[in-house]
Amino acid sequence: MKFSDILAKLGDAAVCNSLNLDKDNDPEIVGMAAVDEATSNTLSYIEGPKFAAMVGKTGASALIVPQDEALQSQAQERGIAWIATPEPKLIFARTLKLFYQPWRPTPEIHPTAVIHPHVKIGNDVYIGPHAVVHQGVEIGSGVCIHANVVIYPEAKIGDRTTLHANCTIHERTLIGADCEIHSGAVIGAEGFGFVPTATGWLKVEQSGYTVLEDGVVVGCNSAIDRPAVGETRVGRYTIIDNLVQIGHGCQIGAGCALAGQSGIAGGVKIGNRVILAGQSGIANQVKIGDGAIASAKAGIHNDVAPGEIVSGLPAIPHKQFIKVSAILNRLPDMYQTLKQLQRQMTQK
């Protein structure tokens, strides 16, 4: 489609303050590409000045650029059609939906699926090969359940939610509307609850619930455990990457982002819009305030205030961590200086 047609389809979503586009420079766009891989008749984007060199190298016929006159002039000199917007990556993501939609099977129940007679199923539902749905389960309308999914008794799946192949939904798990659970994820399995005794460990039965509110995304092979009593809850529109562990009784707020291999111990309370970078970890019962950020590999043992950024193991405020890291790089020289001073003192 023409670049102008793309902008028309985006409508108000394509907020731009200027553009280089006219009837003589309105390229046909057949796909999207990264700026360093783009070829003729593809659309790409530039996030900011640090990618300025790519404007002179890219093969893209059209670009989404930031509000940067230098970048815009550079694109214009090369004859590249462009629009300028405060959020190029966001517009790129919205445009991508015009060229690609994830595969979704047409509604049907595959003959090899095993479904208990006491299951409520809404309209336009797909249940794939060898899926197993136990008694008391409620499945909303427009739900897509791929092959080999297992849903334990009394679970509820909200409208338009997708359960990808080989994920497992344990008993009494409540999943909201428009959620997406990726392959291998396990939602609502038993929390790690044991009490030490004189002869070993006594298992504490995990009788609680796991609740995923609307719009939650859970990545491949992640696990969200249910507690002994009460509930584990993930707030609406929170996104969870692959290989993330959320322990029993955790309360995760809305709009959070949990990157791969992050781990959250039991009873943790996380506010809204919190970001946990890869391999960060949170100890039992810790509280994380709204808008806080944990950088990669941060080990959090104490409460974090709203809006605070923490780094390191154990985690400390990020600005302090930067200073500590700078000193750490100088430790060998400082050690040699200390040894020299010690020798001088002993000689006296």
C-alpha cells in the first residue's frame, strides 16, 4: 500500500508534527524492517540522534523519525519519505499490525480434545488437538486454546484469551479477558510451601487462588504459583517475559514489566508500572513502590520507595551504585597505593 494509505489507516494514532510526503514521493510499502536491514519499498524508524548514521545507509523507502530537524533534513536529502512524531517506535509498532497479524485458528473443537461434560464454553471458541479441560471450567467467548493445553478443575478463562500450546492452568485459577499465556507457562501451580519438622519438611497444602486480571501477558516457561491461603494476583496489562518466577501470595500491580529470568519470592507486593530488568530478584515479603525500576541482576532485600531506581547485589540506589562501580574499577590501583603506604610506615 502507499505510504499515504498507511498514514490514513493509522488516523489519529499517527500523530506527527511534520512530514515529507507528496504525490511525487509517496512510495509503495510492502513490508516493515529494521533500519539496518531495510530495503526498497519497506518502512522503518529512527528512535533518536544516536542512530543518525543509519539514515545515510538505510535502504528504506520511508522512515518514521523523531522531532529532530537534522534527521529530517538528512532523510529528505536522500529522497526518503518520512513522518516526524514524538514516539517513532510506538508508531512503528502500530503500523506493523497493518502488515502482520498472529495466526489464529477458526473456532472449532478438535475431535481429540478431552472435555469434561460439566464445562461451560462460550461462543466462537477454538480448542485444539489433545487439549484437556477438566470439570467445572468456564471458558469465555472468543477464547483460543491450542494443542496439548491442560486446564485443571474450576479454572475460569476470560473472553478472547489465548492459551498457547503446552501451557498448564491449575485448579481455581482465574484468568481475565484478553490475556495471552505462552507455551510452557504454568499458572496456579502449588507454591513452595513447607514447614521444617524434626524429621524433615511438612508440606503445606496450597489451597489459594491465582488471579490474572485483564490483558496480562505471560511468556514461555514462566511460573506463577498459588498460595496456601488467599491469592496470588497479577494486575491488568502487566507483561511477563519468558522464564519468570512469581512466588505464592505475590501481589503484582497494573502495567508492570517483568523481564526474563527475574524471580519474585513469596508474599512480595509490587505497585503499578514497576519494571524488573533481567535476572533481578526480590526476597520474601519485600514491598516495591509504584514506578520503581530494578536494573539487571539487582538483588532486592529491602523495600523500594515509589519511583526509585535500584541496582546491584544487594540492591542500592542506582546513583550510589554508579559511584561504587567507578571506585570498584580503581580498587587494584588503590590496593597498590595502600601497600606502598604500609611499606613506608614500617620503614619509619
